[in-house]
Amino acid sequence: MFLQWTLEAKKWQLLLKPIAPISMRTALSAIFRGISFSIATPNRMGEFAGRILFLPNGKRLAGTSLTFIGNFAQLIVTLLFASASLFVIEPFFVATNSSPILSKLTFLFQCTIPLLTLTCLVIYFKLGSVFEYLFSFSFMQKVKSSLLLLEQLPVHILLRVLFLSILRFCIFIFQYFLLFQLTKVSVSLFDTTVTISVMFLWLAILPTIAFLELGVRWQFALILLGGLSSNRLGISIAVTAIWFINLIVPSLLGVFSVFRVNRESPSLSDQKL
């Protein structure tokens, strides 16, 4: 758990460096606060509020936008892995579930997700042009000074953030693989990568509330892995353990962090590297 959230904190630290240099400890604290704020909001939208809690008022709008960029990089990685996985996933579950809807949905995703991935990559690496276009609208002039930095984000930072997102995704996959081995679910690392990548895609598309999405994860995992293992109990236990380790535990740490921030309110100048 801590390794993958450390990578997320490193992304946040890297993105924030031009406006508010922070230590890894502060970055981790912000990440956990974001999780605690997001747990009861659709598709974890509350994460933005939790992360920028410690930033000065003048930096919060830019901090929100930088959080979006970091999350966008993670979404791109999910789309990349899912795009490849969709072309080998169908034999895994269509034959065993014999569902024409799943077959048609998979075909639709095979046609659209690679194109969406390419579009997102272009937008990601052309953020300067995107923000330059947005700033041309009159209603954006009021916030232009706060967001001008986003127009100037260098490519090497975007590449590092994307690389960290890839590492984080791989850790997610390996977590599932280890839990499947512990719960006696006989699936290979390749099969785990393919099925869980598609599950992450489905979760990204479907509007859910993190605290209540456990049942949805069960259903998705059973559909995708049902043709590979008959150990339905083991699959459900593994999915539950991942959900608890990666969501509930850090959200509790985030609640503690919020109370600590309210008591101490440290200044950013004391947190610089």
C-alpha cells in the first residue's frame, strides 16, 4: 500500500514543485487527506479538496488543476493497459458467461478505447496549447494569472509523472496477483494483468462512490475471472482485501492528518526540501 501511495505522493510533489515545494511527508499527508475526502463522493471527486487543504488561498486553484493533471496521467495509463487487454480478454469470459451484451460491449471498447487513449495522450502532451486556447475565452481571464503555470509545464515533468503512473499501475496489478495467490485463485500474472486492467477501465467509466463500490468490484472481478478460476470466494476475498488496504486504511490516516493540520497549520516555508 505505502509503495504505491508513495509514488502518487511523488507525482504530487513533482507537479507542485514550481508553485509550492513540499516534502515527501507533506505530500503523503495530502494524498491521504484526499482519499478521506473522496471516499463518499462520486468517482472520488472530493480528492481535490482534500489535497489542497494545506495550500494558501492563492495557490489552491493551481493545486486543483495540478491534481487533475496527475489523475489524468493515471487515467491515460489505465486506458493504455486496457486498450491492449481488450484484444485478448474476450475468450476469458464471453464463452463462460455466454453474454451477447458483454461481447458487443467488448467490441465497442475495442473500437473506441484505443482512439480515446491516443486522444488523451495528445491532450496530455499538448497541455500548453490546451490552456492557451482556454485562456482565450473571456470567462477564463479572471483565473489566468493563477493557472498560467499550467501552460508552461515542461514535457520532462509530464513524462516523469506518466512514468510514475505506470509504476503505480503495475503495483496495483501485482497486489491483485499476490492476493490471488494467497487466496488460492489459480491465475497467472499475465491473466491478472489483462483482467484487472479491464476491470479498472470499467470502474473508471462507471460512476461509483468509492465507499460503496465494493459490490461492483466483486461483480466485475467474478465476470472477468470466472472463466479462469472456480474459486469465487477467493476472488471476492482478494478484491475485498485490496479495497480495504488501498482505500479504507489510507482514508483513516487521512482523517487523522486533517485533525493534525487543523491543530498545527504548518506553513509551506517550513516544509520545503
